[in-house]
Amino acid sequence: AVVSTQSTGNLPIIVYLLIREFKKNNTDYEIIVIDDNSPDGTLEIATQLQKIYGEDRILLRPRAGKLGLGTAYVHGLKSATGEFVIILDADMSHHPKFIAQFIALQQKTGCDIVTGTRYKTGGGVYGWDVIRKLISCTANYLTQIMLWPGCSDVTGSFRLYKKEVLEHLVSCVISKGYVFQMEMMVRAKQHGYSVEEVPITFVDRVYGESKISSKEIIGFWMGLMKLFATT
């Protein structure tokens, strides 16, 4: 599933790279594009890609507006036919070259979730300023101390899930915004799901702007405290 918001310049590239990666590794696939009514014509670009690669490979699931990440997952899951779901952003910050490692690790361990991590040897972040890096590192550090989530990168969203595990977790999570991904991993540990990690390099979006607002930061701290009090 590709989560897309204002990704006109990125979407053709990420779809091409995904298909190349899947074909190279002889992996059956479908790409579900979820767009929340981006004003820049993202859906029109996705429609053209569907004509090129086929309606059986590119599934378009647009929505009327920004309704939250959790509901986007539910929306996409309704159309997913495979046993596993890989989720990544369409802004090129998650490179498809790591997918083969995700799949290989899942096959080796039989784990329920494989998550990309920027905070283990081999991982990293490129394109962020010092403030953005500090916010992310601090968020992950505090989460480790307060919640013991069982993984090193709780705010990342590049992950492979068993489909039924993703469905269960999404039904349990109540958070929205920046804290959503963190709660997904906290709930995964709470329910005894096994998690493995693959070091990834995160690159800030190639086209378009990537910003985190003060509202999102405040929302994260409030969400962290709520999870600390209730888990």
C-alpha cells in the first residue's frame, strides 16, 4: 500500500521502483494507492500509471479528504488480497530497495512484523535539519524509556505486516497523526506479536515539502503520556 498526499512528482518514480523490485525478486504484488484528495493532481497521475501497468497491479483507492492514517490503512486493507502488506510513503523517503530484505527476514524468522529502522547500524536519515533530527531522536528515546516498545524506531512507517496482524492492530489503535505509528508498535508488543528490524536509510522527500508542525509535536507528547498511563 502506498500512502500518498501531494506526491505528483514522486508517485511515478516510486511505482516504477516498486515494480522493478518485485519483478527482480519474482514477488507477486499489487500496489494500492490511497490518496486523500491531493490538490496537485496526484490522483490523475495515479490513473495514468494504472493505464500503463494495469488495473490488476495498480489499485486506486481515493478518498474525499484527509481522514487520518489509521482509516487510510483500513481503506487499503479492504482491497488487499495477499497474505502480507507492505506500507510505505509515496514521497520517496522509503526506498523500495529494502523490500527484499524485509521479505527475506520475515521468511527466515516467521515474524509478524518487519519494520525499517533509522536507529541501528546501517540505518540513517538524510535531508533533515538538526531540529528535525533532534525531534525524532528525542521522541524515540522517550518512547523507549517510558513504553519499552520492543523496537528501536517507533515513529517510522516503512513496515511489512502479516495482513491479519495489521487488521488487528489498526482496530486497537486510537491515536492519530504522528503518534499513530508509535502506538502500532506498542500494541504489537502488548499483544505478543513478534517484530524484526531492517536498517534503512530515510531520505527526505524528493519533490514537495515535508514539515512537522508544532501541533503534531504537542499531539505526540500528549499521546505518549496517554499510552504511558494506559499500557
